[in-house]
Amino acid sequence: MAIAPLGLLIAIAARGLDYRRLFVAGAALGLLLEVLQLLLVSGVSQGLSLLLRGAGLVAGAAIGRYLRQQGPMPVARLIRLATPFLAAPYLLVLTALSGWFSAPG
């Protein structure tokens, strides 16, 4: 989903692109990144990320088109309603990943 903001920007800037072209562009970007990933020391590459990058670009574009049509208020309302339910799990995961719940070594 890290590529979704790029899809949102593309949807706002270039209104004529359809979802198929955006998916292909995201998959092509994913292919480029996977080829570059092979040049790293580990040489590990994942083919699934091609599809996920294409889907992320399309998801961002869909959100951008929705925002352009409806305005930001429905999204702001959804964020305001979801924040109390998502804040506690987010903070728990964040503290667990930072090592707060692990015993000293």
C-alpha cells in the first residue's frame, strides 16, 4: 500500500488514465524494483509484489477519483469514526515491535 499515494496523485493530476493502464504501470514499476532487488547482496525477489504494486496504484487512484467526486468530508468522517477503534491496537503493535514486551536479554 506504500504506492497508493502515488496512485492518488496520478488520479488527481492525470484524469484520463483508466485503471488498466494504472495497474500495468504499477506492475511495470514492481518489475523494475524486483530486477533491482536481484542486484542486492541477498538476491531475494518476490513475484507477488508485481501484482501488489499494480493493485496499490489502482487503489490509490480509486481513492483519488472518489475524493475528487465526493470531496474530503466522507473520508474525514470515516477517519473520525474509526480512529478510536484503531488507535489502541495500533499502539499495542507499535510498542510490541519496539520491544517493550520482550524480556531483557
